[in-house]
Amino acid sequence: MGNSFNADEMIARFRERALAVKKRNLPPVGGDERQMFIKQAEEDFRDFSMVSDATASWEDEGVLVLRIDLRPPSQ
């Protein structure tokens, strides 16, 4: 991917996706479908947020490494 790929820009796009999920309106569905939609939105937000918090680095001449610290914040 070399020069044409910018990991920081990718991480920023995931941050935008996480915000978009947070703002997503619920469709006019009820019951089980509503619960499935809510569950999917929660999973999308979690996944996008995790990647948006990543620190990117390049290793071994072409391996993109995303480092995500899952430890709880320091108190």
C-alpha cells in the first residue's frame, strides 16, 4: 500500500463511523427486530470506537499494526 495509504486517515474514518452510529436513528421497527438493530448498533459503535482509538505503525516493510489498549483508564 505504501505511499497511497494513510493509516491516520483510516483511523479518522473509523472515528467518524463511530459518531455516525451514535447519531443513527432507530427505524420504525418493533419487537425482536428492534432489539437486533440496537444490538448491532452497539456492536458497530464498540468496534468502530476501538479502531478509532488505535495507534498505527508499520512493521516488517509493509505490515500495518494497529495497537489498541483495552486496559481500563488510570484512576
